[in-house]
Amino acid sequence: MAEIRLRQLAHSYSLQPASETDYALHALDHVWEQGGAYALLGPSGCGKSTLLNIISGLLTPSHGEVLFDGKPVNQLPPQARNIAQVFQFPVVYDTLSVYDNLAFPLRNQGLDEARVRTRVEEIAEVLDLTAALRKKARNLSADEKQKVSMGRGLVRDDVSAILFDEPLTVIDPHLKWKLRRKLKQIHEQFNITMIYVTHDQLEASTFADKIAVMHGGRIVQFGTPRELFERPRHTFVGYFIGSPGMNLIEVRAEADGVSFGDIHLPLPDGLRERLAATAGGRLQVGIRPEFVQLWDSPFDDAYPARVLDVEDLGTYRIVTLELGGVALKARQAEDRPLPLAQAWVSLPTQWLMLYLDDVLLEVAP
């Protein structure tokens, strides 16, 4: 296992990049600690796979360094980096048995056959492949082939890290949850550094202890699933994480707070002073639909709002309201009574975030 450090890493697919728009990855400084389970989360085209391929050595970065345990590896080919990579679509040797597919990396290392058998059987049991060990890989289903592909990455116990590039794309939906849990179990059992690329927030939060959210070739926040949900440090994180995403409302600064339409939101003293010290820019307040409180009659510090729509999603409902001329969503439990046309809305201060040019404004502790 290894610590993986990125130092001012940037990449452009253009031979002569002329501007920032020519870069798929902008200058990154980041660390994945040894033995951690991490996810790279973001939409298609944000740079996730590019970053993963640079770490594995399939791509050479335009600028900066990749370091394993403090040693630069930019000049090392993939085979010398001691990295296992599992791709979006399964890569298996169709003419070999499942056993021989799993044994292949170990035999390449020159391990004796007794050690090979022990390790293959151990990984096959973890991945529920024991019954298929003597089958030819060509006779397997797509999800079984992907499990073999993952097993080939896991079977070696000397790898620096295992990189997963959206490995569950071809897996049937009902098996995805089981395999995510299986990967988590493998990580806990073998303490291997794992980096898992996905565009699915559920996959990321199920698998990873910490998630790096990517947007526009940058890591805009790195934290636990709870930190990303409760305190998104960028509006993109607020929008991308959650179902539905964070309410984001453009506001204007006032003497003791911010406002939109006819709604005034007071700010704590520290945040108000922080805002006064900025040079201006686009201001937004954000609040998760889960933290918006609804009342069916006037309530302390609540604002009158009009109910526009109620969407019943089984275990919860999404209420769309008009507040100060702006649409606002609230997520409510299925058994909670809802106001029909008129509602009163509370926006608890502890869950109300203020963003300047998409970045969270915070008060120093």
C-alpha cells in the first residue's frame, strides 16, 4: 500500500495549450493516505478518468508530479508502479478458466503454486466466485466477468493501490449494492489503498470513507459523505450531492444580513463582518431541502410561502414553494401532514450557507 500525493498536477490533451479552457485537469495538490478507501465523484467530463489514468501511468501529465510514498513516479511505466486498475468494462482472458484468470498476476510474480492456490481461493470466496473457478471466462455473465476483473486486481497482496474506474457500469442494478458492500468488506479485510471513480453519489458514499468531488477539472471539496452533505464548500457540491440538490438563491447584501425579493435573512455577527470585508461578487444562500422547515400556521421567524407542487416519492415528499418570488424545495417525511396552499417556512441559521462566487464564506474559528 502507498500514500499517493499529487503536486501541482495538471493535464491538457492539447499539445500547445493556450488558455485554462485547454486543460482537462487544473493544478491539483492532493493526498490519498495509505490504506484509505476514497472516491472520485463528479459528472462525465470533469477529469476523473484522466486523473486515474495519470496515477496508474497510462497518461503522462502535462505538468506536476505524482508521488508514491514521497517518491516521484512520473517516469515509471504502469507495470513498474505496482498499481492494479479495474476498468469500466471487464478485462478478462476468455479462453482461460476463472481460476487461471485470478492466478495469472501471481504466476507472473513467480509465486509457488501452493501460494497461488491459497490466494486465489481466498479472493474467490470473498467475491462469491468459488463455484465458477473451473468455468471458462467466456461462459460467464457480464457481472461475473467484472468480478473476475476485480479479483485480478485484488489477488496480489503487494500492490501500492487499486484504482476502480466506474467498475459497476455493466452490473445489473440489483447486484450493484451487494458488490459495493463486498468492495468495502475487502478494503476493511486487506487494508488496501483504493480509489473508486464514479458519477453516482450513492456508490461513492457507500464505498468511500472520504470523497473528492470534481468539477471542471478541479477537486472542489474533499471530505466525508456527511461533511459534503451538511457543509458543502462549493455550490456545485451542494447541487450535485443530495436528492434533490441544495436550494441556491441569489441574494443581495444588506446592513445586517442578505435579502431576496421581500425576504430578509439576518446573519450571525462573524459572518456579517466577513461579508463586509469582501470585495463584492455573486452572492447566494444555500440550504438543503431536508433542513427547510414547514408549518401550517404562522410561526416564530417563519416566512409566508405559497405551495406550488407536492411530489410523492413513496418514503418522502418534495414540496415546491414560492418564497420571495423564488422557487424553494423542502423534503418532508411521508407521514408528516402538509399545508395545502399557504405555508410558513423556517430556514434554520445553522443550516443556511452563504456563498461568494460559488465558494462557501466561513468565519475563522
